[in-house]
Amino acid sequence: METKTTTGNVGTALTERDLASILKVSTATLRAWRYLGKGPRFVRYGRIVRYLPSDVETFVNENLVDPAVAA
């Protein structure tokens, strides 16, 4: 998979709290995912972490499970 950096939607980057609310998980879960190398890609500015909406959408799409296939 090609890694592509984009600055087109940086202004709409989500905070950890924003994403936790969207995904209905805790901020601790997001931190654990980052530590474990799971979860959506993120941008780090020193200690500040932000998530680009396009990376969140990719993460969700890559984790879709088809019940017919999963069984």
C-alpha cells in the first residue's frame, strides 16, 4: 500500500476526543491502539495528536466485516 501524505484536509483534523466520540470508544482505547500500532493513521505535532478524516474513513473501511464471510 502506498503511503500518501496530504495537506488538503489538515484544517479538518480531528482531535483524540473528537474521534473517540465518533467511534464510540474511549480516548484510552485510541492511545492503546497507537501504542500497539493499530487504529487509524495519525499526525503527531510534538505531543499533539490529530487524525485526518480520510485516514479514519480508510481505517473504518478496512475493518468492515461481512458476516457471511466471517462465519
